Amino acid sequence: MLSGAKNSALKLLAASLLTDEPCTIRRVPHITDIATMVAMLRALGADVEYAGDQLRVHAGAALSGCAPYELVRTMRASIIVMGPLVARLGEATIAMPGGCNIGPRRIDFHIRGLEKLGATIEIDHGFIKIHSTQLKAAVVPLDYPSVGATENLVMAATATDGETVIENAAREPEIVDLCDFLRGMGAVIEGAGTATIRIEGGHALHGVDHEVVADRIEAGTYLIMGAATGGEVTTLGLDPLHLELFLGKLRGMGVDVRVGDRSITVRREGPLAPIDISTLPHPGFATDLQAQTMVLLSLAEGTSIVTENVFENRFVVVDELNRLGAGISTSGHHAVVEGPRALSGSVVEAPDLRGGAALVTAGLVADGATDIGALHHIDRGYEDLVGKLAALGADVARVDERPRTGEGPRPSLSSCDDETLRSAPAGACGGGA
Ligand code: UD1
């Protein structure tokens, strides 16, 4: 069973700041990015309670508008509190973001969009200071369908008087989920999932009870693992339309893909064919599945070209994959993946979240054991990776390499940097994820 989408749950937590009533968010994944966002909401003065995979957020009168550097620098997605804070409080001070090591991730679309809505923005000593006595409705054309900018603007626009139109908006399923959440709070929004989103602002927002959409990137990762190991994997809980183009690419490689209402099964027996992929905003090929797909292409009978159009520096895992025997060369935003390659185990280090998932995929296929370090990257976005892989039949274990001096507490979600994941091929993956 798939977890709730990281990239939706983070935004729903931020959206809970828009009301002084409690919000309940269900199917929240246990991953460190969520722990960081919870810490952020608490730092802003909200009460947050965990109960299993449910979170209850109550941003009452004590809400403040200052997002601290220590939290924003660890997770770029923290800037998503900008829109809700300016909507609710009329001001916010947010540290400039850090986050994943995948290129200079700018925030100019967020800033220009909020300025269009009447906010005054100043950047001072690494902090973004936003102020607005009253946001005003506007037509905001985005230069690029940025996911985060679309989300910040939709949330800010709930506080404007009149209709705001976001043109060239992002169309990801997580945007639709956020808009469903906001509608549940009483917002009036049309067009989510299309390039034009209309928000009629000024409606009082109240508490909501909402289940997070399933994680399409987690689903895609396990489906790739199934295809790579020559096994059978079924994901449960995701609308297959959220991965339509990706599933078409798998079929193009010769993978047997069957879809049900909320299930996707892949099976692969024969050889894999090479294909070209080019990442694009949704509904294009998701950049978050690019690194994992390169592992599959390394097993294909021929040469594939991968073009990364969304982020710079998103080939950072290539050197590590080549250490495992892949034959990938890069030039600018293109990668040439030579196949078929026989992968063999080695010691590697996760360079970022999705690159880490690619190394796990390679480790499942490689001959011999693969030790993967810097697991804190993977922990940002994959709930119970080891448990889910073990249920699929993989031989994978989390190895704590620190010397143990007695029965200390197990590492918390955010303190496992010095653990290693050891994986080895265990025949084909099988069963459901
Ligand atoms: C979100 C996802 C991330 C995914 C990405 C693209 C979350 C928490 N993260 O990131 O997993 O890979 O969408 O699907 O939801 N850009 C600018 N100026 C801006 C904003 C963005 O130049 O103001 C550029 C970025 O540097 C990047 C591209 O636009 O090159 C895409 O960014 P965006 O769509 O905003 O992605 P995120 O919201 O950061």
C-alpha cells in the first residue's frame, strides 16, 4: 500500500495555517521532510498532534510569521508557508531556502506572483520579508508552471477580495489535492489540474478533514524496482492516470503493465528495450523518477537518451551508478545510458533523495552486496523503505555503523545520517507495495 504523497502532505500542513480552526490530515507519511514541516509549524506557534498517520494542526491566535533559518535551510519546501502566512497575518519573514542538492532553486516566480497580489517584498540579510495590508485579486501569468509558486499563490489568493487567475499554473496531482483541501476549508477554486486556476478569495476558511493523495513518485519507484529485478510488483492506492506517461514508457521498454481502479501491476520477463525520456512538468515525465529510470535503462538492450529539463544538477547520481557498473555519460542536461550493463555491488553514497532511490534500485539488481550511505537523503521521502522492500522479497537491511555502547534510543527519523542500507539481489521482487 502506497503512502500519502510527500509533495502534497507538506503543502496541506502549510495550508492548515490559513484557518484558526483545527485541521485533520490523514495518510501523512512518516518521513523526515514531514518532521521538518511539523517543526516549522510549531516554530510558527501552531499546535500539531500526531496520531498514527494522522496529523491534527491547530494554528490558533498564537501564530507568528517568522520562519526560522535552521528549518528553511534544511528543506526548501518550507517556503510554502509564505503564501498562507501573508494571507492570514498580512506579513511574514522567511529565511531563504536550502534543500535538495539539485541546482540553484530560485524563488523569483513566488516573489513576482505575490507582488502581483499586492504584497511588498524585501530581501534582507538572507531573509524574505513580506508585507501586505490587504492582498488584491489579480491575473498572475507564471513564466513557468512552477509547482511551489502555483501553490503559494493559490493559498495567498484565498485572502484576496475578488477573483485571482493563475495562468500557466502547474497541473500536478498534488496541486489538485491542495485545491481539494482548500475547497474543503471553504475556498472557492476552479480549474485545479489545468493551466488556469481561478480563486475567488475572501471566503472565511474553516477546519477540514482530508486524506492525502497517494504518492505517485513512491509508486513509480517501486514499479521500476519490480521491472528492474524481473519480478512482479503491484502498487495499491494510486489513480493510474497520475502516472500515465510513465507507464507508457515502461510499456515501451517491454514491461507488462496492468492497471485497475487504484492498482498498478508491472511484470517483466523478457529483455528491456532502450527508450528516450525527457522530463517535463506534469503531465510530462516526472523529474522525480528520472534517476530511478536510468537504472532500468542501464539494463536495456541498447542506448537510451535522458534529457533533464526541470532541474540543473539532476544527474548527480551518475558517478555513483557508474561505480556499480552502469555506463552513463552526461553532457549538460543530456545523459546517454549505454545498456545492457551487468551491475555489481559496491559502496556508494546517496547524493540526494531520488538519486538515493536509484542507488537502492541498482543495489537490488547488482551482483553482490551494495552498501548505500547518507541515508538521510532517502529518509526525507520514502516511508518504511526497508519494510516495504522486505515485503516484496528483497534482501535489504539498515545497518547502524556507529559503535554501540549499550541500549541507547534508536535513531530518530532525523538523525540517521550515519546509517547504511545494505541490499543484495534476492531473486525477483514480488507481491504488493
Ligand atoms: C516540486 C517538488 C519536487 C519536484 C518539482 C518538479 C515539492 C516539495 N517538491 O519542487 O519534488 O521535483 O516540484 O516537479 O513539491 N524555478 C525558478 N523560480 C521559481 C521557482 C522555480 O526558476 O521561483 C525553477 C526551479 O529552479 C526548477 C523549476 O523551476 O528548475 C521547477 O521548480 P518547481 O516546479 O517550483 O519545483 P518545486 O516546487 O521546487
